[in-house]
Amino acid sequence: MDQKNTISYEDFAKLDLRTAKIEKVEDIEGADKLYKLTIKIGTEKRTIVAGIKEFYKADELKGKTIIIIANLEPRKLKGITSEGMLLAAENNGDIVLLTSDKKISDGSKIHWLYVNLNYFNFKLSYIIIYISKIVLLRFKIEFIESTT
């Protein structure tokens, strides 16, 4: 990975990633790659302008639960204020929206797992030592029973 593209953990932690349900999809006059999406994030409705028109038909998007960056500064695109950004992945030139694999409420906060490997390794070592002591104790008891 290129070091100049890395960000600090503190910067990453500032992102507010949420689930959002697409309620309405509209064409934008004079923009052949953009859709105007009306999304629902919990009780809040927002507008997002997204360059996904060449990859999705409007009827494929309506009702879809997507992942968005909810705390991105609003930005005007083609005269429309976009109030967030949807997340997508590129796969051999195709764009694939990030979605949930299970039904989830719109507005749900996306969490990430942070595994402290040093803590995990310590706990795992402790468990292995504990199991080893149990096994040795069992053999000791079996040995004593077999000699008496």
C-alpha cells in the first residue's frame, strides 16, 4: 500500500457510516451519468447525487438499502446539493453498491471491528497454558490411580 494514501485512525474514526434506504431515483437534466437519489436515514430524508446511472437502472435502485457517509460536507453537483456519499466498489470496470447482507433498519450506524492482536495473543496463550495444566493434572491423577 502506498504510504501517501494512508490516513490516521483518528481521521477514519470521524466517518459516520450509516445504512440508508433509497426512496426515489430521478434523472438530472443534462447529466447522463448522474442520478438524484432521495434517501431515508432513520427519520431523516436527504438528497444524494451519485454517478451510477451507467451501472444501475432507476428501478433497480428504488427500495435498496445502501451504505453512505452521512457526515460528509454537502456539495453542489449540477445545481443540486448532495448531502452525503454512497459507497461502492469497482469490479473490472463495473460499479457495485455496498449493501447489507441482512435486512437492517435505515439509519443504522456501521461499526468496524478492531482486534487488538497483542491482547488476543495474550489471552490465547493464557488459555493454552490453562488447558495444558488441566491435561497435566489429569495425567497425574491417572498415574496415581494406576499405581495404587
